[in-house]
Amino acid sequence: MHRIRRFEGGAAGRRPASRAPRLRFAASLAAVTLIGSAVPAIASATSVITISGATASYPLVQLLAHKYVKLEHNKVSFRISQGGAQIGVNDVAAGRVTIGDVSRDPLPTDPPGLVFYPIAKYAICVVTNKSNHLANLSEAQVQAIFTGKDREWSQISGASVSGPIDIISRTSTAGVLTNFKSLFLANKSVSKLAAEEPSEGLLEQQVENTPGAIGFLSNYRADSGGVNAVGYNGVGCTLANASSGQYSAVARFYEVTKGKASGAAAKFISWIDSSRVAHKIVASQWIPV
Amino acid sequence: MSRLRKPWSDRRAELVLGAASLLTGAIVLGMVAFVAVRAWPTFAHNGLSWLAPGGSLGGQIESMLSTATNAPASAYHVRAWPIVYGTLLITGLAVALALPLAVLCAVFIVELAPARVRRVMIRVVRLLASVPSVIWGLLGILVLVPYVGNHLVTSAERTSLQNTVQLTGAGLVVAVVLLTLMITPIMVALTCDALTAVPAAWREGAAALGVNRLRAIRAVTLRAIRPAIVAATVLATARALGEAIMISMVSGSVFFSPRPSDGVAFLFEPLRTLASTIVDFREGLGGAPALNSTLYACALLLLFSVFVLSVAGYLVKLPLRKYQVRG
């Protein structure tokens, strides 16, 4: 029920007691506004670096960023998202993020003005389901399988499963796929029969689910224990072999900026390059550049 | 402050609410215009044969990726029938399965269940209707896809199709089952609401004429709620058309048109829909202009199909006006 107000006269007609709740309301509103305007001021004292890009380099960049924040005593903060190498390139070219994570070499179709800083190397392993104890594949065998020439496991010596080969690949915009094609397939295309997963995680899940599956992953994922990492040309796909240079299928992770890196992003990238702590992090599961 | 507490005049309320609804309309129109402008290049190059079959869609999309800013006209060549067909197939099958399931569920909950069961079931149905679709996707990829791949697909089927398509378990049947499970609770909730709105006098009249319960339900109640069933179907179909993430996870991610001539293997064949293609290639947005335009064309087609759905729903409800219980 509405209280009907009677506006007779000026201040004399108003009851002073009704002003108190209004004054309280005004005071609390002013306080909230002051605090609210102070928060961005506090936040801007720390600089924010936004990163987006490859799913393959995300675990490494996450570890590096975590360590860097601790060393800088929380004066810098990171916002890292994934989406794929091509998203990293597009986002940094459009100015949406400060740094792009890219897991492939620069392509001629990339937007102009981007600078690629290599931060680590990683190996690409061919992987099969755990029940398939395939130990090694030659270059010719890998090409025959992934281009769809050989369709049966019975055509591959060393395979412990039978039936048709299920090729699991990545969507065409993935950086790891671009490197896989240039390192293993001599730039031939993967067969149209292949299932195209949008991320490393989903590719790993599919290979784990399907006994007859074969795919490819960065060494960080391949060593996680859920899949069988297959040797290439007689060399096992392990971190030791990749670091020593024996394993040939090695590619680079890049941090990409629009123009030369500046400000907080430049300090972060040069820290990765020069610091011993960063070097140790990279060497733990990847190969230092 | 006191001005806001006074009751608003009718005129002011009318203006403000009118402005709000015009704003909504303007946002929808702006969205359609935004998508249409960006989708135009691919339709300019392909015309209506954009929807036709022809060649390998996977190959056409892959060749778009290497084209840069000045894409030649040949870069825009695309024949997107596999994904249009995939969308129609998945949505059609899911709605065809969900409709009878939902109506029978709703009839049980409202007409036949004891009051205690009814109270619990209504809450369970509403809860199911609000489960995020990515949860269904996780369920699919962790439970259903391995089960179908390892126990339902026979090696004879795999071998006979090994040069045409891979049968890994992720495919049509898992996508349709999950989509049906996703849209049925919405339809059940809406149909239950409609059933409870049927006047008791109509049911009592049927009973007075000596009609048994089930026949009364069929002849009186179900006929009365036909407009509500149509509305629920339209809503559920729109949700099914737009489902992207879940389909992308469980449908096999291959540009392939499942062939009914393959017999039972038809159910296990992988496919892609318009929405799941946008999700799978979202990295290409803002990159190669040919791919950008093709993805926006998929989005425009989805918007258009939802519009067609609403119009179809309206046209179906038109002759049912004389049985109108609720709009």
C-alpha cells in the first residue's frame, strides 16, 4: 500500500524523521562509488599481460607465467586463454591480446608486422592406443598410414591390434598439424577419412577410447601415460632423444607480438630467454631453444 | 528519488516499455544484418549451389586456409551439402524421437501419476532441462562413444567401409541420443504446464459420458493442448539446431554424409552439422576471408532456419485456433 505524501508548504511541511533513511542511503551510495572507483586505480598499479593461442604450448606458458608472477611479487598478472595457434595469431594481429602463443613457424599467409620470439622446442610423437604396442614406424610407413594408402593394421608390422586404422587428426587451423605435415608427411595432406579434433586434449581422448586409433601429439601429452608413443625412424619419442637431437621431428613454440615487444610483455619474453629459472622450467618437459 | 517512487503515468510506462521492445527488435535485426553482410561474399561466388553436393567439403575448406587477403574467386568455391544434410538428419531424428517420448512422459506425470510422484518428477524434469549441454558432451565422449565404438560397431562393418569412412563410435547415434535427452525435458516441462491448464470441466464432462480415462486423455486433453505441443516442438527444434559444442565432441568431426544404404553402419557414421562446423573452425574467424565468409554463411543459414521454424509453427497452429486452451 502506497503512502500518500502531502506536499503542503516547504520544509515546515516535511517531517524531519523521513530524511534520516534518505541521508543514510546517500551516504552508503557515496561510499560504494568511492570504493568502486578506487578498485581500478589499485588494479592498474599491476600490469596485465593477456595471452591467447595454441593448446600445445598452454601448459608451458602457464608454468612460466605462474613463476614470473611470484618472482615479480604480484606486480604483474596474466590472463591466458587457449583456442589454437591460428587464434593466437589473429588475436595478436587485431590487438585483442598482448602476446600470442603459436606452435608453428610463421606462414606467408600470416598478417604482416608480427614478430615471432622462439621460447622452446617440442617433439611431435605419433601415438596409438595403449593396447597397440607398436614400437616404431619408418617415414614411409607414417606417410602411407596418414595419407590413407594403408588402411589395415595387418599391413603394418609390429602392430598388436587388427582391423582398420582409425586416423585421428586435428582441424586444419592447428599449429601442431601444420608442423606434423611438414616434418612427417613432406607437406602431403592427411587423408580425408581422418577425424578432426579441435584440441590436443580431445585428440588424446579419442586415441585412448579407440583401440585401432593412431594420431599425433606434442611430447608433453604423449608422455602423460594414456597413450603409446611410437618411435620414428628407429628413435624413440622421448624428451631425452629430442633434447639430444637424435629424434628429428622437433618444432618450436613462439611468443608472438605485434611489432617488437614492449613494456611488460618485453620484460616477460626476455626473462624467458635469459633467466636460469625459466630455462629449468622449459627443460623439465620441453627442449630449451 | 521521490519522482521514481511515484506511480508512473500510463504514457510514460508505455513509452519506456515500447522503447525496450523496439530495442530488442533492433538488436535482433542488427544481428541478422551483421551476419548477412559477412556471409554475402560466399553466396555471391556460389549462389544457391552453396547448399548443393559436389566434391569434398573437407578439401574445399582446407584449400581456403592458404588464401590470404586477396583471395581469388576460386578460393570461395564450396558445396556445403554434407553439413546441411547432417543438420537436418540429426535435428529431424532427435525431434522425432523426443516428441512422442515427451508427450507420453507429460501425460503420465500430470494425468496418471500419484501426487507424490508427480511433485518429484516435475522437479527432476526441470532440473534436467537446465543441465548445460557441455555436460552431455562429456557424458558422450567419456561413456557413450567408447561403448558404441567397442561394443556396438562390428569389425565386419568397420572393414567393409574402411576406405570410405572410419567407424570409431563417435557418430550419428551418439549425437542423436544425447540431443534427444537434451531436448526432451524442455518439451516435457512445457507440455506438463499445458496439460494442467486444461479445464477440469472438460475432463469431468468426458467422464460423465462414460469414456474411460485413457480414451478421455487421447480424445479430449491431447487434442486441446495441440498448440502447446507445437510451441514446445518449435522451441526444442530451435535448441537442437543451435547445439554446437556437444555435437562437435561426439559426432566424429568428419565432413561426411551418412548413407542409409549402408544398413546398420549408417547409425555409426561420423558427420558434422552447421553449428559444429562453426565451433570446429572458429580459429579461422578473422583469418582467411574465404573461410570467414563460409562460417558466417553457416550462421546465416542457422538464423534463417530458426525463422522458418517460427513461421512454420505459426502456420501449424492457425487451424488449431478453435481448440485453443492456451495461446
